[in-house]
Amino acid sequence: MLWFQGNSMQLARSAFGLFLRNCSASKTTLPVLTLFTKDPCPLCDEAKEVLKPYKNRFILQEVNITLPENSVWYERYKFDIPVFHLNGQFLMMHRVNTSKLEKQLLKLEQQSTRG
């Protein structure tokens, strides 16, 4: 996953918390919802509020596109944030589409319970 390159410190800080969340959630690994953001981003703040009811169903990974190591994402999304990827695949941009998110989370949850 390309966006994790250069974010090793951020990953290290969150690794323990993510480990605990995964252990307490279930035996399956939670999907990763990546939020491409920058500071300030009022739409991103709004999106995070909308996501709160779903917070136990995914791991939220924020990627600040203005950091030098994220220049590829900056060039791609500089006019479109917030942008969301679910498990590395584009999901939505600009605003949270809760029906689309719910549909994709259910699909992943069903796949993980089947085996």
C-alpha cells in the first residue's frame, strides 16, 4: 500500500491502538478506511463526525496529503478532499455517502464470516 511509505512513525504510534481494537473487535481483521485530508479541512472534520457511528467497524487511517512524502496523493486529490479508500480501493470523495459505506462494510463483513 503506497500511502504507508514515509508514514512509519505515524503507523508505529497507532499500531498498538489498532492491535487492541482488532483483538477486541473479533478474530477477523477490520477493514482500513483511509481518509486523504489536509489541515485545515472543514469537510474532513464534518466527514469524521458522520463516520463516528461506524468507528468500530473499520480502522481509520488519515493521510495528510500536504506532507512531502504524500506528494503523489496531493497531486491526485488536492482539489477533491476528503477522499476515502476502503482497503486500498477508492470508495468516495467530498462527502461521506453512508449508504455506500454501509453496503461496502456489510460486503466485507460477510466475506470475513464466510471464511
